[in-house]
Amino acid sequence: MTPSTAPQPADPSLLAEMTGAGLDVATDARSLEAARADKSGQRATGRPMALVRAHSVADVQQCLRIAHARGLPVVPRGAGTGLAGGAMGGAGRLVLDLAGLDRILEIDAADGIAVVEAGVLNGDLNDALAPLGLWYAPDPASRAICSIGGNIATNAGGLLCAKYGVTREAVLGLSIVLADGTLLRTGRRTVKGVAGYDLTALFTGSEGTLGVIVEATVRVRPLPPGAPVTVAAAFPDVEAAASACSAVTAARLAPSILELMGADAFSRVADFLGPDALAGTPAADVAPGESFVVAQCDGRGAAEEAAGVLAAFASHGGRVELTEDAATGERLLAIRRAFHGALEARGSVLIEDVSVPRSALPAMFRAIEAISARTGIPIPTIAHAGDGNLHPNFVVEGDEPDDAVWSAADELFRAALALGGTLTGEHGVGVLKRRWLADELGPEQVEWQRRIKSLFDPSGILNPDVMFEPGMS
């Protein structure tokens, strides 16, 4: 279903029906304009016809019943921090805003679970868990502003995946509103459970195309004992840094965080933050042209593991420092977390998201450097090096990357696939990568995934054209 791209004001009868049903509906230009974009650097064509702010599960059901009856496309949206264009409301769409579903419904310390609504922010859940000695591990490097429902919809990753897993590993059960307003509950509260098909896993990462996630039962963990130990290193070039990170994982060391910043990426962050932000940390001594890696080890045995990481870095030419000071460690991680903001300060950002086997990390960095050199396009790159997930970035003028940028991105994707990797490790397909989906999955699997979409959403109203090319969903 592909509506016209021209602005389409909401039918007065639709507005009357929705407001009469008690829904909080916005049609002002500011609200609709904000709903056109996420953090992908993209913007939908045209404005949505209306934005519905849900404050309860019943609101979500009511909105979808009305949309289903009228055949209106619905774009579910949470905090708007997605990086693949999966929650952008364009012309002819209704945007269903879930940020108001922000209640922590239950924390069960004995069973190690929390029940939360979709709009709860990762950071807010951890603030509530900390006094109980617990935490929620998924951290997509934007924990202060991203919502758990959106993390689940994209199966978000982040800084801690190598040791603690992606979002899917923390999700035990879901409540989902289907396209016709039916409320479906999946999963369990138990540690183990294999009854029937795993619909919880199916909806995790489905990007709002199968149903709208409204509630989640998630696994929480005891806070790691003791203080973390942080290891930072500067390397003469990015390939040496990548090889050092591959050596860490090959040695079966499991730091909770292992982040690599290429020279261009680090330079941009350093310029953005200024020298005061780096002063007193190992980052202050990184020379122009050097790449930077920060690792953090936590829990029992952190010091011993950090010593192993330090040795691996040093053996690959790293200039290494170790600190047991928690504040210094947090400052180093804050440098890494500032990367997206540093690029946004220079223009619109197209953040790519390829993953390769960890042993292929040096080869993928080598491919990125070759593409950049050949095209003349800067590609500042960072990586969750512990799991082989790279983020090559492009800073562009205007709302849309030009053909040269997309051509370079195409080369990146094909290089990752050739190395046995994937188009997206954590951001999702959204609208940015749908044209390449069949290159990775093959036409047969895409067809079966399209059939699954049709089963749950036969009228095709949920996030149409996300994940699949127009006309396929």
C-alpha cells in the first residue's frame, strides 16, 4: 500500500471518530513535522495526516480498530531514535506515538524480571532497578533517550552485546496489538519455556510490520560486583586496532565493552567535545591519524581479564593504559557515546550498520578505507568490535544522500556480505536497506517473510513499505 506523497489532511470524519473514541489526536504542523523523521538522517515525503498519542493499551487498540476499518496505514513510533527510517510518518499515514506508555508495571527481584510498557526509556528502567542491585543490560549507546519498545521492535544492540547479548536475549514475553486491534500476549515469565512457536522472537526485530508492541516482560540481572576496569589504547592505524580487537575475542576474553573508533571518527569527536572533555584520560594523548579503542571488563575477575586485554592490545602495537577509576572509565565511554552528536553537528548523518565475523573485522575496515579512497568520500567509522558490528557513516548536506553516497554504501554492503556478514547488525532494515534485503536473504526467504507479514497484517496497514520494497508488503 503506497499512498500519494502529496499532503493529505485527515478526513474530518476520521478526526471526529478518533476524538469521539477518546483518543489524543494532534494535527498541528509542529507535531506532524517532527513525526516525519527519526535519527537515520532521512525524512519521509509529506506530512502524516494525524498523530495519535497513546496513553494506554486500550488507546492503541482503538486506534488500530479505526485504522483497520478504514484501511489507513499506521506508523508505530516510540522515542524516534531509530537509525533505519523505520518510524517515519509520511503523507497518507497515521502516526501512532507510544511514548506515553511509560509505566514500569512490575519489578520482581526474586525472579529477575521487569514488566514495562513500550515507552519506558532504558535509562529510566535502570534508575529504578539500581537501588535493588539490578540492571537491564541492553544499551544501544543511547540509553538516556531510547525506549524499550523501540529496542525490541528493531532487536537493538549496542555496546554490551558481546558479553550480554542483543535485546532479544533479554525479552521473555510481549503484549502486542495486531492490525485489527486484537491484543496478543506471547512468551512467559519463566527462565525456560519451549511451548509452541516462539512468537516472542518473531516479533522482536519485526520493526512494527507485524503488530505494535505495547508491553514487555524483560530479564534483569544482578549488578556486576566490584568496579569495572577500563583499558584504552591508541593504534597507528585502524587495521592494527581491528586486529588487536580480533585477538581479544580469539583469546576467549569477554570484556563487557570493546569499542573501536577509526582515526577520522575519533578526530571528529575530539573536535566536537573539546580538549577539556578528554583531559586527564588516555584519549587526550591520541595523536592525529591514530585509531582509538576502549575496552571495559566487569564482574568477578575483571582485573585479570583486563590484563589479558592489555596484553593483546600491546602485542598489536597499541599504546595502552589501564585504569580502575570508574569515573575515568565513564569519561572514556562518554567520548564514544558522543560520536553521533559529533557528526550531527556537521550535517545530516547516514549511519550504516554492517556486521562481519569477528575475525573479518580487519578486512572490513580495509574495505571501507579502500572505498573511501576510491570515491573521495570520507567514511568515519566506529565499531562494536567485540561482536564485529561496524558503523560506517556519511555526513551529507540536505535531507537525502546523493547517488555517490548510495553507491559507496552499496559497495560497503556487498563487501560485508562477501566476508560472510550482514547488512544490519542492530539498526534494522527500515526503509534504508530494503532494496538490499534479497541480496542477503535470497528471494525465497524474502517471499516467506512477506507471507508472514500478510498473515499477521492481511490488509497491509502496519508500517507499509518498511523492510520490504514498495508493493511487497
